[in-house]
Amino acid sequence: MKAFLAALALVSAQLAAAHYTLPDLIANGTTFPDWVYVRETENHYSNAPITDVNSTEFRCYELDLNATPGQTQIATVEAGSTIGFKGKGSYFSAYMSPAVPAANSPEAGTGKTWFKIWEDPPVYENGQLVFPSQTIDQITFTIPKSLPSGQYLVRGEQIALHVASTVGGAQFYIGCAQLNVINGGNGTPGPLVSIPGVYTGYEPGILINIYDLPPNYPGYTSPGPAVWQG
């Protein structure tokens, strides 16, 4: 009963924090205003999630798939530096993709070019999942130092799991920032995935009842590829 009540309290906190956007890029020691370097998303007014992992909009959730990239600026950052997004929630991760022909192009990131550079998954403790990101108002992570120089998209993703017990119940909040990475290395990012295509919606980290975890629950399994350490 105590574990259930703790899970219920956690879910209530998630519900209170849910429904938002990731509009602000953090880079070069600065938190930039809304939608300067992050592509404005379709939910910029409603703050509603996207739930269809097979939708083209699942990539960056742009307000306009064709026009929004060109209306968004490109931030110059160094490989090995810290970047991030304003936002809070449960499970966060970050993906990057080379941007061809440019970061402000609608064609950027449309192939099997994405790789995960960071994640902050929940931890299984005392019969319940604990979410480290629940109490913060921003996420930050490091661009791998060996990432080759060039233009990229960086995609912040938060998954709210409070109604994820049925297929399509997990709620995704997404933001894609446009970057020009300088002073990079000669690493080979991977494994590479397509977005959409990275998830089916049936992964144990997406289709999950956090209210009622089984006694033999092995711990949270992050969806998607392994993190590229660079």
C-alpha cells in the first residue's frame, strides 16, 4: 500500500508538471529565449503531447514541417561543451543527427542518422520508480568531444508515463535545436536510428503501468539505442 501511495503521489506530480514544451536552448552559459534556436513546435500554445511514435511529426514536432526550420536560427557550440533545454518531467533523453544540407533545412534528420548522446532514466527503488529529473527545471548534457564538426540537430525528448499502461498512452514532449558544432573530433557516432522508427510503442520503457509494477520487476529499460559516449 505504501508503494502504491508513493507511486500515486509521483503520478500526481507528473500530471501537474505535464503538458509543456522545450522552447529554450541552453548553450554557451546562456538560456536563450523561446524558439530562437529551437524549432517552434505544434504544441506551442496547447502544450499537448504527441503520442504517435510512427508519425512524421514525432521527429521534431514542428509547427510547420517545411517552413519552421528556415525560420529558426543556428547556434554555434563547441564539441565537449554543455548544452540543454529548459523543462522538467520524468524520463529525459537527447539525440543528435547530422544536418544535411543544413540545420535549418526541412531535409535534415530525415534518414537513419540519429544517435543518442544522453539519458536520465528512472531508478527502481523500494518497489517503485524514482525519477531523478522530476525536481529540476532544466536538463543539461555534454556534446561528445569526439563528435565531428558540422551542423546538427539536437533533439530533447521527455516521456511522461503516468497513463502509459496502454499502447499510445505514453506522452512525448519534444524539442529540436539547430546547431553548428565547431572544434570537433573524428568519432563515429552510433548506433544510428531513424526518427520516426526508433520506437514501436511496445517497448517496456514506453508501454508500462507505473502504478502496478510486478514483484519481479527487473528495473526500467530505456527505449531506443544505447548512448554513444563519444
